[in-house]
Amino acid sequence: MEAVVSPEAVIRLSESAAQEVKNLLRKPENEGKTLRVYVEQGGCSGMQYGMVFDAWRTDDLTAEFYGVSVLVDPFSAQYVRGAVVDFSDSLTGGGFKITNPNARQNCGCGKSFAA
């Protein structure tokens, strides 16, 4: 079984996000896993982002940035196509942030959006 590689990456990682993911992948509980970015119903605006370390599934779309693979399922791909995952270690507002050109409205929490 080979991963499905999208000719045009569904979602992109910034270099700082890729570096932080590499750091997290060094933890024993994440060994052998891959970053998955997904969307699910919920949150303040109707849809919310999620990120988890997971195993590859048959219908996943995958791309690699700065040595880090990213998985996106087909349902989520329709909502995050063209989005960028960034990371900041600043004391205020730090952490992972997703900038999504498909979001009509973003919630102040930064994890929820309206499609």
C-alpha cells in the first residue's frame, strides 16, 4: 500500500511548524506516527480544527514539508485546501495556528471557523 500523494498539497506546514512537529515526534508515545490535520463539526463557529499523531489510512492525502509528512482525510481536505499551519513559541498567542483561505469566519479561539 502506498500513500496517496496529492499533486497539489492540500495543506502546508511552515518551517517553524515542521520543526516543532519534529520535536514532538521524538517523544516515545509518538514514535512511528504521522501528523494528521483534520476538521470536525463543533467549536464556536460550526467547524473546528484538530491535529493528532496518527497512522496513515488508505484514503489519506499526504504531503511532506521540511522532512515532516502531513496526513489529511478526504472530508477534511475540502475545508482546509490551501491552508497553512504555522507555529510560534511566543508567550502570548503561541502554539500552532492554522491560516485557512476557505474560512468565511474565524472564532477568537483560533480553533474554530465557519466554512
